[in-house]
Amino acid sequence: MTSPSAPPPAPIIEFIVTGDEVMRGLIADTNTAMTASRLYPLGLSLRRTTVVGDRGEDIRRALLETSVRADFCIVSGGLGPTSDDLTAACAAEAKGVRMVTHQPWIAHLHERWAKIRPGEPLPKNNLRQADVPDTAEVLGNPNGSAPAFALQIDRCLFFFLPGVPREYHALIQDLVMPRLVAATGNAVLRSRILHCYGVTESRLDELVTPIREAHPEVRFGFRTRFPENHVTLVALAADAVTAEANLARVEAMCRQILGSFVYGHDGVTFAQAMGERLAARGETVCCAESCTGGLLTQLLTEVGGSSKWTAGAFVTYSYELKTSMLGVPKELLEKQGAVSESVARLMAEGARERSGATWTLAITGIAGPGGGTADKPVGTVWLALCGPRGTVARLAKYRGDRGQVRMQSAFGALQLLREQLDHEAS
Amino acid sequence: MTSPSAPPPAPIIEFIVTGDEVMRGLIADTNTAMTASRLYPLGLSLRRTTVVGDRGEDIRRALLETSVRADFCIVSGGLGPTSDDLTAACAAEAKGVRMVTHQPWIAHLHERWAKIRPGEPLPKNNLRQADVPDTAEVLGNPNGSAPAFALQIDRCLFFFLPGVPREYHALIQDLVMPRLVAATGNAVLRSRILHCYGVTESRLDELVTPIREAHPEVRFGFRTRFPENHVTLVALAADAVTAEANLARVEAMCRQILGSFVYGHDGVTFAQAMGERLAARGETVCCAESCTGGLLTQLLTEVGGSSKWTAGAFVTYSYELKTSMLGVPKELLEKQGAVSESVARLMAEGARERSGATWTLAITGIAGPGGGTADKPVGTVWLALCGPRGTVARLAKYRGDRGQVRMQSAFGALQLLREQLDHEAS
């Protein structure tokens, strides 16, 4: 017997991931890491993740083993319409019930299809997705055709979710998390994710450790999303007023110690944060991209409403387009090479003249895997910013593969702009 | 009893990953996905990955469960010098042997330390890493201070490796793979992934089902990577000639029934496939992007070597840049709006004149979430292609969120080019 004053033991939670593609390394499972980083601060005890392929006996075995160990289990994958989607049938077999057709979902599938592909017949296979184990609670799926469902097997409540990240994330957030919060014995959860750029994970941990240790009423979680690092703060309490006050107090302390490492919170991207800051000043940005090949502009425009801060961009891979689109002299390119301070500056200045944007960002570098030399190895990148008060340039040396060098270059250019805006504001 | 002609069953292999950081979502486990993608083609049957935190009972339980299920198990993590590195001790406990100090490794640790930090004393904790379970075979570690070791527990041979990716990868490659290759006996595996665009996953399944049912010697898998769908074919046989012949026969049947839905195979992206096709013809492409804001160009340039098919791009979000960068008349924009056939055509034509590219692709549409009207709802996109023989345009109506509309628009533009090249080839 536990003593009356002891808190109830934390519920045990496990993950099961199904799919030959994950098992074979064709795709990495990113859903569980994301979910774990959200659940950990709730005080749930994450004990095990099991990954199995698309084999009925392996899925059934994993479900039955977990059913006697865990209080909750999140299962992802294998709910689609094809013959290798076995999870729902395996769940029924593990529990010893038959599959039943959920009629409301049949109607929903027909409606959904008629909207997406009016006039086309619904493939018969799709209707399979309305079959769920008897006694399952159908949870639905706002973004897809396979419904999530909950099913109790032995001592464990299983949540079966589609593995497609977009569908999975929405279901975790809206349907699963609220139930797990309730299971912790607390009524209310308030959370804040602080997005940081320019600080390593270990330094971040060092900086906030004194706050974390002094304030057990707020739980801390850390997550890397290259090249950013995120700190999650979670306040659980019996009522909303307490949870909000606790969170606000600890958040303020963290923001003070982290200073300008924090660029935003709760899902805002770095490019979006910069864009919104410019829009608030009535200003715009235009990019002149070489080695990033449109990546920075794509980051600036993937957000709705981005026409407020970006009117367009120049992607100039070749010498010829650097000359014709941006006015960089051919002789300079031939003499200094495209990856040089003067070319970066002229790209930014040329873009500003031609776009009318308040600020222009130029990126020219060697993303790899080819193209590096002893003088200018892969990862050598010149960044330049041109604005109302002139042009600044910076040499960066990034490490990593082509994708990482390109991503760091895009962030580095935005950081150049950010420092300029900070400088003007101070 | 299996018949005498049946190949021996493929050895069963599992992974165990230990570490609170993985369990809490702080870091994603990338070692197993990498390893799985190398092992699968050997014909090893990858049956399960188990991830547990740094708790002794959870590690011991995972080892003992696996010891009766698998022939081989690769265990990563928990071999370091700190107090939360429990894996070696847990391995000894699971087998029921004591820990012994491997004297040659003690000598190696002293030598290694003297080289890295000459003059400094070796921290005592570090010597813990020379302790291994009795009867273990010490495999060493060229890049670190914790030695890998092999240990038989029940029917399973376990390979214990450090989790640090650089150390892990070298050990897998040099010490573990050769032993596993030897264990596969005669079984040979050949696989092919067909990448499809323009067909739903369920329709794909319907189309290939008759082939799949008639040819059990080849295993089928399906995977969605929006907006693509992939079908994986795997042939396992006693010898390479049989596996290759079986795979080739079934692949040819699939390609015939899927026709032009198949754009490439084995990991090539849609943009890359188009780019390489152009490069082979000595041609280039340049994009004029409005609503996709650089996404199509980013897809064309994320691949190494893309300067062979793309020299750059115009991103023209605003009316002003459509006019100044591409020469679209201001009056036309005001009269017809940016999302119109004539603007799409003029964008493509203006880009071709100014870039010198063989082909230009223009995209102008409403990606959402705002900006839609009754006439032109969100998802309305005009695509245009300009090439040596003139300009073609197409109206597309896409569904989904901003990201999905943008991605479908980028693919739709590439598809326009693809159809043109197919037409010329036919």
C-alpha cells in the first residue's frame, strides 16, 4: 500500500510502430520522438517503443505483450486501405473480437471522396478503412480517410493512429493528449515551447538548470530541430489560474536568462518570426540565392500571409544569371569566383535596386558534395545584407551534408538581418 | 518439416536501443534506420526494434525477451563511463555471469588517454569501460573508449555497440556486417522501389493486386510520400540468378500496368528525375514561381549536381516583380488578376527570354489559407510551360492546406514538362 500522501504512480505508456518501411530503414520514425518530447513533461513514464514490420504475428505479439505492461499505448501505422495495412485486424485478433463496419465512417468516406474527386467512383479498397474491431471507440481523422480508434486490451488502453505525420500529429494533439492529461490526475495543462537559435542543446540545458531545479511546479523538456533547439515548459495544476501563473513566472525567468537566443514560441518558424517582425515595421525582404537555390525564399513563403514581407526573389545559380538578373560584373565573377565577399555584396545590392525591398539577403557558397577546394572547402558560404544604411557581409564555415549546409546558410542569412534589426532597436 | 528444396529460413535479427534521451524524444535514433537499410538487402529478417530508457530492469527484460526470439541482436547505447551506462552490467545479469575486467583494454585505455591528453591523469571512471560480461568476446572500438563486445544469451548472439553514431557506424561496417553476411547462407534478396505520381495508393494497390496474387515469389509493399506513392518489390531466392529473374519479371509486369504513373525508381525524387532527364538531353529548366515561392526551384536544386539542369529562377510574388522581373504588363495583371492563363503564359515566356533556359515553368495560383474568391477558390493554380515549340498552359484545382497546394503545384508544373518530353519522344 502506498501512503495516503504519496502521489499516485505515474501511468506507464508505450509506443508501438508498425510498418516494413520503418523496420527496413526506408523511413525513420519521427512520430514517436515528437510525441515523447510532448508526453515526457506530463510526468508519464515512457517505458518502451516497439517497432515491428507488416507481419500479422509480430503485430499481434507486440500488442499482447504491451497489453499487460502498460496503462496506455500509442500505436502508429498500418491503418490504410492496402493489403499490407494489418493493424486494425491484428488489434481485433489480439483482443479476440471480430471486425465490424463503422457505418458512419462509410458515409463519411463517400462524402470525402465526392469532394476530393467529384464524379470518380470510390475505389472499393477504401471502404476497408471503415472496418474496426468490435467495441473500439472510433475517434475519427480530420485529415485523412483512415479513422483513429481506441481499444482496451487487458489492462492497457490502446490508441491506434495512422502513421502519416500530418494526420498523426493532429490526432495526438486534439484527441490523445487531453485523455493522457486527465490520466495524470491534473485537470489543467498549460505549455509553452520556446524556440531558440544560436545556442547548443547542452548550453541551453546549463543555462536553465538553476530555474528548473528551483521550480519543480513546471516541467522542462528539450528538443533539437536542426538548426534550432526548443525548450518545452509544462505546468500541470488542479486549476487554470494556478497553471497559468506558474507557467508565466518560469517562462519569464527563462526568457531573461536566454536573452536573444529565443526568437519565438509555440511553433513559429525562424523565417516566419523574421517576416512578421518586418511586416510589423512595414518593411519587406527579398533574397538573392545561389547555393541555397530557393530554400530561404521557400522558408519565407511557406507561411500564409507571407506576401506582407516578401515580394519575390532571385535564384542565381550560374555566373550568367548573377550578371543578367543582379548586375554582378562578369569580370569580377571570373576573377574572384562566385563565393567571395564582393560577389555576395553585389548580389545583395543588385537585388535591392531591382526589387525595391527594404532589405535584401544574398547567399553564395559551396553546399557540396562537389565543388570544394583547399581554399574554399564545402561549407564555405558568404552572406550579405543590404538595407537602408548600407551593406554588411559575413563569412560562414558550416559543417554537415548538402542539406545541412544549405539550411544553416538560410538561417545564417536571416540571423544577419535579425542582428541588424536588434541593433537598430537598441 | 520444410521440403528439401526450400531455402533455409532467413536468420531473425532484432535491434535494442537503450537511452533516456532516445526514449524522451531528445534525440531520434538514426542508427537503426541506417543499419536496417543495409541489412535488409542481405535477406535478414528484421523483426523488431525495442527502445528502452536507462532502467536496469527494462534493459534486462528486453535482452531476455529477445534472447529466445532472435538469432542476432544489435544493442546500441549505455556502454560509456557514467552512472547511467548500465548496458554491460545488464547483459551480464541477463546471462547470469559476473563482470570481468578485460586487461588488454585497460592497457589500451591508458595508451589512448596518454595520446589525447598527455600528462593528465586518466579519470578512474574511464576504467569501468574495460569491464565486460564473463565469456564475452571483446571486439574493440577504433574510434572510442568503450569496447564493443559479442555475447551469446540463450539462442541469440548479441552485439553490444556504443550509441555514438560515428563509433557505431564503423563497428557495424567492419565487425558486425561480415559476420551477418556469413550467416545468411544461400538466401539472396533483390529489391526495387517504383516511384509513382498521379495515382492514389488504393488505386495502385488495385492495379497490381492480380500480379501480386499470381507471383508470391515477389513480396509487395506500399508507401505514400505525398504527393507520390511508392511500390516496393522484393524477391528472395536461393541464388542471385533466380532472385533477379523473378524480380525482373514482376517489375516488368508492374511497369506495364502502371504505365506513365512510374516516373523513376530506388530513391530518385520527381524533380531529380526530371532534372536528370533534361541534363541527358543537354537541356535546362528555369522556373517563374508565384504562389510556390521558390519551392519548385528548391526541389530542383536540393540534389547535388543540379547546376547541370538549373541555372536559377524568378520568384515573383507581387504584381510589381512580375512586371519588372518577367515583363508581364501591369495592365494585364490589373485586368485579369495574377491567377490567369495569360499571366501564367507571359511569366513562362518572360522567364525563357531572360534566362536562356531550354524550358521554363510558371506557376501562379492561390495557395491559401487566405486570398480565395468564389471565382478562384484556394487551390486554383495556373501552370505554364514555355519551350522551343511554344507555350502551353493548364488550369489545376488542388485540395488541401497551403503546404499541400504548393507541393501539388510544383509537381503539376514538372508533370507538364514531363508530358511534353514524353510527347516529343513518342
